[in-house]
Amino acid sequence: MSGDLERRYLRVLRLLPGWYRERWEPDMVGAFLDSRLTGDPAADKYIREAAWPSGAEVASVAGLAVRLHLGGPATPRRHAWGQAIRRAVLAVVLVHAVLDVDVLVFLEWGRRLVGWLPTPSASLAIAPAGIWDTVYYLVCVAWIVTFVTLALGHYRMARFLAALAIVPGLVALLQAQFTGIMPAPFGPWIFWVLLDLAPVLAMTAFHRDVAPAALRPWLLALPGGYLLVYGPLLALQATGNTAWLPDFSGLCCILVSLACIAHAPRAWSRQAARTGQWSLTLSLLAAVAGAYRIVSLTDYVHDPHLIDVSLAELLILLAAVALVAPDAARAQTATPAPAPHSRAVAA
């Protein structure tokens, strides 16, 4: 006998992809009803008419829907976007980790914990000055560990650590919103939304039913990224040539542009296999970097020179991503979709 509760479960299950509902919808509705019904006819009649799906049930269906839509094998487009989102999240968390390694290096250097290093100049030396600074350094450590655990495939632990890592930044921003005083060197709202909150939400694309990322390249990218990016920046700072240093949003635009230019030969090569997902990943990263650059223009409304520099960075980014955009578009139709994973349909 069907009832209102069954229809309510069916409405919740509309969140799932059609191919999954066609196969598993009756079984899922039956399992949900069996978990609610007691066997007493009067009580069961009332439950069927008045009860609603619980919050935990709706959350579980929503989580499964996100995983299937991002990593599901129903269409090449969905498969390509799922892979691109996972790689983009890894890249953003890598940026976090490289940035935080730089912060910790400056901290250790300023406190002279490594005796053979020369004494830093006053402009480079930093040291904890209070509880908020200590919290900030702990957040830096949390992001580094998050990247390593995500690359290793420990997705639940990575999501948990990342969720914890973004809380202090939100608290600091809210305190600054109400008091006008920023208590620690956390980023602005746009940084928190694009580089903190968005990656944590997008980590739902990582689940047990997708192929793990290539471990060795991602782990090597952490020390390599620090040496290649912050090594030259540190040299500029140490020599006093700070005028050549881009701000963080400009640095993101430059890095994504260089990545697009380096990837372009493969994207345009017909012999290259499966480059489209990386092209789509770079397009996502370009969108994030471009949005950050555009919003941060408001910081330079009284400096026409920096406005010009920022616009030049945007133009370079736009030209670079145009090189890989056609390959990214092809990835959404040409990427072979694998068969449904046995664990996905049994989740």
C-alpha cells in the first residue's frame, strides 16, 4: 500500500541521476520504508500518512547524488567534469600547502631554529605575536596535512581537516566585520570563499568509487612548487626588489597562465591522449584565478598603475586559457565513460 511517505521518498530520490533511479529506486524506497515501519497496522498507517523523510536520510541521498553527478559514469560530460573538479581541488589545496610551507619557513627562519641560515632582515622575520597568530600557523599545518592525505586517498580525513582549517578564517572575518579589526593574517572574504570554502565543498567529488590521483606527481609537486614559485620570490624579497613581486591574485593568474601555455602543445596535438580533462581543469582554475583578480581590483582604485598591471594579468590569463578551451570543450563529449562501478551502485 502506497502512501504520502512513499511519495515523499520518491521526491527526495529525484536528486539522483536518472540511470541510478531506474535501477535502484524501488529497492531504496523499500529500504527506507522498512526502516520506518513498526509492524503495527495503526502505527504504520499514521507513519505512512504523516511522517517525512528524516534529515539524515535526505542528507545521505543528497551526498550520494553529488558523488554520482560529479563522478558518475552516465555521460562523458559528467565523467569529464568530475575528473576536472577533483584535479582542480587538488591544485587549489596544493596552492594552500605551498603558501603555508612558505609561511612556516619564514616562521622558522625568523626564530632562528636552523642555525646555519643567515639572519633574516627585519622585513622578512616573523614570529608569533598572540593566540590568533598561533592559530594561523596551526591552520597552515592543517592545510599541508590535508593536501598530503587527499593525495594519498584518505578522503574523509582530508575533508575533516579542511573543514576544521577554514573555521578560524571565518571567525576572524566575522570578527573583523563586526569590530573593524582583523585579528590575524587571514585572507579577505574572496580568498575564504574561493580558496577555502569552495574546495571544501568540492571535496564531495572525492569518494571511493573514483580512481585515485597519481600519487607521486602530486606529492612531488609540493616541494617542487615551493622551490619553483617561492624560491624566486624569496630571492626578490631578500635583495630588496619587492616592486617586482605580484600580489597573490596576480601570482595565481601568472601560474595558471604558465600552466595553460605549457599544456597547450599537448592540447593541440592529435596524438596526445586524454588531455581534455586537464584542459578542463585548467579552465576551472583560470575561472577561479580570474574571479579573484577581478574582485581584488577594488583594492587598487586609487592606484592606476596597479589597475593597469592587474588588467594586463587578466588579459594574459584570458589569452592563455583560450589555448586550451577547445580541448576542454572536446573533453565533455569525447571522454570515454566507464561502466558503473560496483561500489557506486551498491552505495
